[in-house]
Amino acid sequence: MNSRERVNTTLNHVEPDKVPLDLGGNQSSIHIKVYKKLIEYLEIEDKEIQILDFIQQIAIPCEELLERFNIDIRYIRPLGGMVKIDDFELQYEGQYVGVYDQFGCFWGNDANKDIDEILYYDPVIHPFADLKTVQEIKDFDWPNGKDKSPFEGLKDYTKRIHETTDYALVTHPSGCIYEYTTFLFGFIKALIYLKKKPELIKAAMEGLLEYWIDYNITFLNEVGEFIDVICINGDLAEQAGPIMSLKIYEELIKPVERKLSEKIHELAEIKINYHSCGSIPLFIPHFADIKYDAVNPVQISAYDMEPCSLKKRYGNMITFWGGLCNTQQTLPFGTPKQIREEVKRNFECFKPGGGFIAANIHNITAEVPPQNIVAMFDAANEFREY
């Protein structure tokens, strides 16, 4: 069974020959600082080290590293979406240094810091912070999802990778509805508005929906026939549970996010991998109803996210994409032996019946020792066979 067959088989909840492995997406990559240490540790030369996502300061893993870890997935990377990562210049706004994204959100960090010491950038200037009416949101200068410039040359590239390799091809995030309102309004204000001024959140989500539908029509018309999985961002939860009531989610957020899922499935025969950190069990039946095929990153350190319990309760309705090793504790602070034992335990929980793609839980952070990363993927390769 080749990599593409392996990924698609497990997404259909059938056991493949091996658990598919992932490294390199926007939520399954590696911080640039530890990436440099890792390739030096493995004596791998990357002649053109590239930033995958400026905000998260994550790297594009080189092909030699992906092959070293037997990674089954390769990512298709347009030049645009949220932040046009190939044409930015650092800007200074008051106390912050960073970049504006195309929605007008400024992602920054302390301007007094040495640039080389900044680990990541946060949304610190919110274009909707002072908007008071639905009409103001409708009148906002929304970016153009029909713009073809981010996809120039992408069809030929994707077609070539599809035809000359057997890797599963996956997109970077091609949708972000509710989560993006927290960037536009500010996190706390967006939560308050969910309860107090839901019409403003709804108007913002409708503007985002229109953009992302246009974006995906443009994108998938170019490469849809070659893509196996498309990724969407959500982040509806935190460590202890959902960040809003299920009633608000069902009435306000779910109908809008459903429309994007329906449009994507209409545009191409493609699976959807939905990203939400935190404790998400209460959402999983809704994700399945919306027809998300997989959920990432499976943050097993969050409340009610014990692997065997997750698999028993929800393994027949969604694929778990992530869940490889506790990124908050074991991976950065454990020993290689402890990492091997945890990976083995997680595989025993998630493997049965397919529906599992193993990946680091979100991006590997800057402080993780290279030997621990190697231990994690070596263990994944040791225990992945069915």
C-alpha cells in the first residue's frame, strides 16, 4: 500500500497496512529554531531553509527529513489565504513589531525585543475592535477570494507531485470562520459579542464565509482533482472545554461553518481535516454532522481527551489526526524512553479500525530537544504496522 492509499484508507475507517504519518502542515510542523537544531542533529543539509508560516515561525521541513521519518503527506502551499507569507516586510506599530494580514489584523510582538528572539506573533491590532453595527462590517474592505495570483503555477506543481509521487496531498488552511472573528474583534470582545451582540459575529462570519467560498472555488478549480485532503481552522475550545456554550455554537456558528463544508464537498471529492485545539469531545458529533472527516490536533493533554476513551466514543464517526505524543509535557520534558512508551500507548488506543493519522500535537515548539523529536518519530515507525 502506498502513502496515498494508506491515508485515504484510514480516512474511510478501514485499517491500512500502517498508520499514516504526518509532519509539515500549518498545525503539524516544527518551529524554525528547533528545526535547525534537528537537521544538524541528524546531519541533514537543508540548503534553503524556509519559513512556512510567519506568525507561528514554523519551518517547511525539507524532503530529506520527511523521508527520514517516512512521512506519508506532502502539503500544497498557495502564496495567500490569511497572511501572504512571501511578500511581507516587518512593520512597527507603536509598541509592536509584526505584519498585517490581508484582513487588516496586525500580528505582532514586543518591538523592544531582538527579532531573532521572537518565537511567534499574536493578533494585537484588531480591525473590528471599534465597529458597532452590522452595516459597518458589511462595508468593510474584505479581501477578494477570487484573486488567482496566490495560485500561479500551483496547478502544474500539484499535478506533477500527484503524478510522480504516491504521497497524499493536503492543503494548508483553506477556511477559518468563527476563529477568525476572534482576530478581527479581539478574543475577549468576540466572546462577549457571541452573547451580547450576536448579530455582529454573524455578520463577520458571513463576510468570512463569502471570502472562503470564493477562495476555495478559485483554489479547487485549479488543483481539486489532485488533492486528497483540505484543511480548515476552527479553535472552538481551550484546555478545559468549549469556549462557548453548545447552544450558541449550534445556533450561530455551526450553520455558517456547515455552508463552507458543503461547498468544499460540492467542489471536489475531497476529505476535510478540521483543526481545533483543546477539549473538543462535545463538538465531535457536530463535526461529523457537518461532514468533517478528520479532526486535528487531538490534544490529549486537555480535559476528557484520553486516547482510548476518545477512540471508543467517537472513533466510528471521525478520524483522529494528531495525538502522537503530549506536546506540552512528554515531548519537551520527557526522556526518549518515556516518549517511546507514550507513543506505543497512544497507538494502541487509536489504531484499531483505521481512522488514525499520527502527527505531533500541533507544531513542535522551540524548546524541544532534537533527540526527543527523533524518538517520537522512530517510535511511530516502530509501532505503526497493523
